[in-house]
Amino acid sequence: MEFRVTKMLKVISLFVVAALFTTTAWAQSLSDVVKERGLSDKDLLAAAKTYNPSGKKDEYIVFSSGGQSGQMIVYGVPSMRILKYIAVFTPEPWQGYGYGEAHSMKVLEQGRIRGRKITWGDTHHPALSETKGDYDGQYVFLNDKANPRVAVIDLKTFETVQIVVNPIFKSEHGSSVVTPDTEYVLEAAQYPAPFSNKYVSLDKFNTHYRGGVTYWKFDRKKGRINKKKSFTVEMPPYMQDITDVGKGVSAGWSFTNSINTERYVGGYGKGNTKYKDKLANEAGMSAKDTDYMHVVNWKAAEKLYKAGKFKKVNGHPVISMKDMVKANALFLIPEPKSPHGNDVSPDGRYIIVAGKLDTHASIYDFTKIKALIDKKEFASKDDYGIPILDFTKTLHKQVQLGLGPLHTQFDKEKGIVYTSLYVDSAVARWDYLSGKLIEKLPINYNIGHLVTAEGDTVAPDGKYLVALNKLSIDRFNNVGPLHPQNHQLIDITKGRPMHLLYDMPLPLGEPHYAQMIKADKLKPIVRYKKRSFKHYVKAGKEGVFRKGKNVTIKSTSIRSHFSPEVIEVKKGDNITWHITNVERAQDQVHGFSVDNYNVHASIEPGETVTMKFKADKRGVFPFYCTEFCSALHLEMMGYFLVK
Ligand code: CUK
Ligand code: CUA
């Protein structure tokens, strides 16, 4: 809650607290506050640009990955007020996500990998669903780098509705990214591994370890990924990385960076002396001057898949590199030194790649790439027979930006982009068409991704930029060695220099990427339709129903009681407890918990939750509503008795 305190303090300080220290308390003027707090004109301007008077809403909504928390963070711009943490890969009690047997439990269960329940995720890249290359506000996808999975979040409810497990990857990174009409959600592997789940010696790295990109088919009508219509394109054991999808002139194509095309495999400090003379990973993996961008014609891959040109691995269709090359659908282009960012321009013509160990951004021209492919003019082939295009012949320009350039986001203004400079701790504003660097703004500290308003769409808005910084060091009150992250809001309005507006601490994992959507595109519901749940309990039809050892409890909740209020069962009974919140009023949520049984639910207006547990302990267990829902909220309770 650090963020709220910070924000509140700022506001209170501006308008109230300072007053307490002056004798003219309520006759206080703005200049008194300015003096009291030592604010500059710039500070005042930034405050005025970000302060939302009570009830005023934000113009944009940011969906940020929650890093290791396995959740998604939702906040408003320009106020930087946090609105929600969406539970995705991690149980979250307030939302009742992953407790009892609510529908959310089933979603978390889908995330089991090889039988193992995994209760966290390393979330990196959210992707909003798109229609014709523009955010449509319907869904957002989120990946888990550590345990290769992709989640679907329905923006009608801001709840996770599906998790799909990648059947063949052992890690991933270039995800989530969507095609312009959200036909597919892409997931690129990261650390090469055998597709099978078997042990394979590292000696067979080049022949048996593989990378790839999975194209998850999204069924928009159902709002779910259809695993049965999804496929993977096999790739060499390079470390595939950030991925983006073509649009406009490059529609039907996708682009995936890679690192460690050296195929260097550790050994530093390894007991196995075989690797003793080799370099450590960091040196070995960046020995070459270039790595490769993988260029995939996914439309052609889809055709191969539909024609049955695949092999099933772990029950999942994999299109071989060989078949892709034969179909003229897979290519490589050299990229300078440990590339990372990979961003397609709004018109789809240019791909901007930045190398962590290079000071330049390289701008590739898709029309040049396509011309070379059409002419079959290739510079060489890699060890796996994939054609390599000539680097300089595909290039539009290279522009020197600074140290450690990573990711790029687009402005409304034609040609204007923003690139994060990790080592420099700065944001570069530049023109990728003319190749001119315009200005650099220092940030605090070490920026990873950045996000501009609607910055990944065919029509970016400009206006605001958020720098997703990796370190916060001295920006906030010290809370111990693990510091919060720092998201810095920057004004990028045309015609004036970029300037910093706001620092927001984020104490929930390390967000990697975020997307910013116009708030009015989102149309979430405030209540569920009556009877929209299978186990809906009608008021007046509550009760306890026994069938042998199986006891079904049908309850309703409304301010300020549960019906029934006293439930008596026998030790060993299997309990299925359905509760319908029959409220229709907005924000009238009831919580539900039973002492000792590790059960918790959030029952939102119109919602029915189901909990299953075994009454395996004798005793008296009060149950109660955990949301302060009315004046008699504490009285909203009952007894669950086990004989
Ligand atoms: S990222 Cu995942 S390592 Cu630059 Cu997209 Cu942070
Ligand atoms: Cu319902 Cu408290």
C-alpha cells in the first residue's frame, strides 16, 4: 500500500498538512504550500498534470506485468493510481482466486505442468487483444517465462479465464504478442531444450535441443485459446527472445530476436571438467558480433499446419525447420550484438532492433527483406539450412542512440520513437525515418521496457510515456534491501521537451512490459447477469442436501446475512458449497471464509461461487463475510458444525 500512502501524502501535503503548520491554516495560499514544501514551478506543473480531484478518472489504463508475483498490475495514467492486481498464475485471496473450488481454482489447475501445481509465474509481456491492429479492449494475454504458459484475462470481468501450458518448451520469453486480429497469440521459447520431457545430454545440444515459436489459436467467440488448433514452428537451439508481429505491409509475418547463436553452453564452475577451459556464459554467449532475427511467414506456417505437414510432440503439432525452409517461410537476418528489443512500426514497414551491447538501433526495412526473399537472394545458410539474408541489404538505417538500447515505442508523430537506454539510464526520442536523434531524458534508474499510449498499435496516441525502471535506489523511503520498482511517467506531448511528471513505486514483483490503452475502450461489467452461473441458488431455495456422505449446501448472501446460517454435518462428509450473491447493487461484494478450512471466496454481485472441501475435523467453525459490506457486516456470519 506504499503507493497509496505516497500519493495521498503528496495530495494531503499540498492542500492540508502544510496548513497545520501555519497560523493562517485555512486561508493558506498555493504560494504558502510552495514555500513550505520547497516546490519548483516544474513540480507544480507536474502535480497539476497528474492530480485527479476525487471522482475524476484517468484517460489511459496501463496493464503491467507483475513480474515474479505472477499477477498483472492495472493502473491509471496520468494519476498513476493503482486500480487492481489481477490474479493470474498465483493464488490471490481477496479475489478468491485459487481458494476453495471456485471457478478460478479450475483456471489455476489448468496451469499444472507435468502434474505439478505451480503457484507463481515470471510474467513478462502483457498483450491486449487487437482488431485491425488496434487495441479493442476485450482481452489481455500474459506469459510466464519460468513455466512456459500463457494466460487469457477477460476484460469484461478483469479475471483470468484460462491458462494454457506450452507442451514442448521448458522456458519462454517472446510472449505474449498477438496478430493484428488476434487470430494467434505468440509464445517464443527462450532457453533451448529437448521438446520431449526426456533427459538428453548437453553433448547433443546441437542436434537434440531446440527452440521455436508457438502460435496459439485464439477463439474470440469463446474467448479462449483453442489448443487443438495451435502449432509450433521449430527453430534452431538459439535463445529466441523478444517477438513482434507484422502488420500492414508485413502482415502475415512475425519476427523473433535471438541471443546466444554461439550455442554456448555454460560450464563455468561446473564439476564436470569437460567444460573447464571454456568461458563463462556471459562471455561465451556474446562472443560473436551478430545474432539472428528469425523471420517467419506465419500465414505459410498455418497453411503447412492445415495441410498436416507436422509431427506431433507430446501431442502438439510441430512444423519442422526443414518444411518451413522448403515452403520459403523461415529466414534469418544478422542483428548486432546481443539484440533485445524488436519493434514493428505502426505501418508494418520497419522493424527496430536494439542491441544490448551495441550503441545503435538498427532499422530493418520489410520491403527490402521481402524483395530479397522473393528473389531468393540469400547471403548464406546457418547450420540448420535456414537461409540468411544479407544484413546491409535489409537495413534502412542504423542510428547511434547511446549505451544499452533496448525497447522502442512509437509516437503519434510519423517517424518519432522512444528507445530505452538501459546503461545510460535514459529515454531517447528520435526519428527512425530520418535517422536523427532528437533528445535524451535521464530517468531513475536503468530502464527496461517503456510504454507509450497505444504504442503497439497501428495508431499510437503519443502524449504519455511510462519508463519501467529496474532500480529505484534513493527515490522512495527505504523499506529494506528489496526496493520497489519505479515507474516514471513522462510527458511526451509534441512541441516541447520530454519531461518527468511522476514517480510511482511498484512493490509487486518486477514488471517487464506494459501496454497503455485508452480508458474508454474498456467496457467491464459491474454485476453478473442473474442465473449466469450453473449452480445459481435462488433466494428461498437455500438448504442443505445430503446424499450419503456427500453434502451439498446451497446458500445465498445479501446484506447482512447468509442463508442458511447454521449448518451441521458429520465428520468425513464431502462438502460442496454453492453461494450466490443475490445483490444487484454495484460494489456490493461479500467475502466468505470458514474457520480452519483454508476456504476463501469473493462473491461479487450476481456471482455464484462453489467451494469443495472435506469436513475432516470435528468442531465448531464460524463462517463469515470478509468484506465490510454493511453496518451489520460483523453480524454476517454463521456456524458450520462438524459432529
Ligand atoms: S524483457 Cu523480459 S527480460 Cu526486456 Cu521484454 Cu525484461
Ligand atoms: Cu457481507 Cu460483510
